Amino acid sequence: MNALKSAALRAGLGIAVVEVTTHLPSEGRSSETYHYLFDSFITPAARKILSPEYAHNVALEVTRLNLAPRLSRDGSSSHGVNMAVTLSGSNTRRLEFDGPIGLAAGFDKNGTAIAGLFDVGFSFVEIGSVTPLPQPGNSKPRSFRLLEDSGVINRFGFNSEGVEKVRSYLREYRQLFGGMGSESIRADSELTEEIEEAVADQEHQDETAGDADNQFAQRMASKFAGYTSDALVWAWNKAMVSKPLSGTLGVNLGKNKTSDDEVGDYTVGIRELGPYADYLVVNVSSPNTPGLRSLQQKDPLQNLLEATIKARDDFAPHAHLFVKIAPDLSKDEMKDVAAVVLETGIDGMIVCNTTNSRPESLLSQNKVESGGLSGAPLKDISTQCIRQMYKLTNGQVPIIGVGGVGSGRDAYEKLKAGASLVQIYSMMVYEGPGVVSRIRHELATLLAENGYKNVDDVVGADNEEIYWKRREERVRRRMQEATPNEKQIIEM
């Protein structure tokens, strides 16, 4: 018995030392140590050892298994700034985001790691692009790192498991974590018993750390006469299976390579996946599907958006609908896109996709590869494209900005250019998954230092004329919605 007590004391002392030096027992995957391990060792090692596509698949699996770093304490801090964002769409639609930083489409193409991605710290996650029928995409190799430029070129070509398989993943996610479509799933008599078992298992997991390894840890800990059992279970729960985070879910839709019916393809995606999505994206800007970008021309785009808006209204009336555009449009083409977006009343734009251009500053030998360029070389191109589309739409159409975001400063610049929200993806290849927490922390710090109280207050600040008109509109709207006491505060 004395030997057991002595072992228990040593174990407790060891946990205390680890806690003081690393915070792993109390913060687990959220700790600075865990983030440092992934970002400074595992990510660089993966770049050195693994091919780009294989490393991508490994990163996706690590995220799916809830082994990636979680949102850090610093990343959770808002510095007194209201980081929530609300987008108002057509009719009475409102889309809520608890923060402005999300994941761009392309990382989780089929929706297999949604819960793990929210855990990393994304306020919204966009899966896809998803095509109606399964297709393998282009031949390999089809992804290339530009190490000297912190860039990536890909020509995946909409590799997708198809809507039927992705729908099953979305149903599984919604039945476990709730949200759009979960009520209809629960109403399905064939799934009721299965769902109740899943909920019960999830509750049991929350209470006991819920997997075989933890149950084994509990049994082993109990042998130490109760001295270390609670400590070990608590540490495992903190490190690996803490309650997951959640957020807003988007689904990016594409067309099949061999299809001549783009309206039909996007309608299938909306019908089958729309009920489970908070927002949907019509992707007409991938450079890797022949003929796709021609849909950005005025007449084809107008016909497509009118048809997809009707499909959305029929099959997923709750969902916001966005269109994703390319950065390679001419000024006249951008004017046409802006005119169509305003005329059709679509809920927003995602600006922008990867670029076919190759800046002269590129150093990597891989710059000669065909496909879309993303990462740091796209940053300024994307920001300028956001600025132009914001001006052309007079700030009336919400923009999700994406392209080369690797820091809070990068995100801040896109918000000032006119984006209401910002997505990241390629820079995780170079910065690691911990970059999400760093961007959130840096952005909140910048907003606070510049006197902004809300994210919306900085949107479009680069265009002073539109910016001040929007601010006046927001004040009037707040006055209309405010109580008498709140009106006095606003007037002060």
C-alpha cells in the first residue's frame, strides 16, 4: 500500500511539473506547447517528407480524429471587441457568425472533418467543392508547393465523392451536433433509435472522456487507490476529448467535368445538400474545370444565378446563397459581375478563387506548373479585387474575402478593403494549424488598438464615401431597434 501511495505521489508531482512548464494537463490541445509542436515541428516535417497531396490528406485525417491544435486561450480573447458578424440577405434571412475567420473550400472537400475544423478555431467552415456525381479529378501530381514564395499551385479539378456520399456525412454531423437539417433527421423514424443512441454515447463521452483509451486509463488509475484516478481522467479529457466547438457551415457546389447542364448540376447540389447547410456557394471560378469560368460572363451568370436562387428558394429557403468569382476578371467583366449580383439579389460574393496569373516576383521552379495559384502571392491581388467589387456594388453586397491570409494584419486589410468575413486555407501549409488562433488574436488586437468596437465598423474603411454612408445607415438602424435607454447611450 505504501508503494502505491508513493507511486501516486510521484505521478501527481509529475503532472504538476508538466502543468507548470507546458499547461498541457489543463489546456491540452489548446496549450501553447501543443500549438508549438504542430506549427514548428510537425508541419515543417510534413512539408519536407510528404508530397503536397499526401500531406493534405494526413492533415485532414489528423483533424478528423481531433488531434489537431484547438483554439488557444489567446485566440479566444476579443480584447473587448464584438467579433460576431451578422449578414442580412434577401427577404428576412440573417446569417450569424461568432467571428470573422473561416476556412475556405478545398481543404475538406467532402465534409468528413467538420467538427474537428471548428475545434481548430474556425468560426465558419466551408466544405467542397461538391459535384453531383463522384469524380476523381485530374491526374496526379496535381498539387505543388512554391516554398520560396509561400504559395501553392493546384489543379485538383473538383475531385469529389459526390452529393450522395457528402449528404451522408452532413447528416451524420447534424445528428450529432445539431443545426440545419437536424430536426428533419430526428423526424425520420428509421433513424430515431440510431440518433438516440448517438446522443447517449456523446453524453457519456462528455462525462467519461468516452473512448477505450480513457476507459483503460480510468481502470489503471483506480488501482492507485483513488489517488490519481481523477487527475488522469481530467488531464485526458482536457488534452483530447474536450467538448467540441461549433459554428456556421457552408457548402461549396461545383459541376461535373463532363456535364453540359450546369443549371441542373448546381440545382442537384442545392436540393440534396442545401437542407444541411447554413449557406451555399455557386463556384463558377475554379480554373481547373474546362469552361467553368465562362459562366462568369454576364448573360450565362445571370441565367445561372436566377436559376440557383429559385432552387434555393424551393429546396433550402433558410440558406444564404453566394457566388465565388475569380481574380482574373477584366475591369469590364467585374462591372458585369457586379451588375448581375445587384440585379439578381444574390446574398453575397466570395472574392476570390485561385489565379491563373504568375507574378514576376515568383522564385520557385514550380511556378511553371499549370493550375490555380494561392497563398502569399495571391494576397495583394485578392485584396485589390475585394476593394474593386466593394466599390462596384456600393457596399450593398456582403463579401467573404479569401486569398493569402496568414496573419491578423492580412485579415484586417481585407476587412478594410470591403470584406465582411475572411477565409484562410493555403497559408496553413506554411504556418501550421495554430495560425488560426494567431490570426484571431492578432485581428482582435488590431481592431481594439484602432478603436473599433465591432468587426462591422471596419468593413470598407478604405472607401471613405461608401464607408460613412454605411455607418450612418447602421446608426439609424440601431436607433430604430434600440430601447429608450439604449437610444440615450447611442446619442451620447
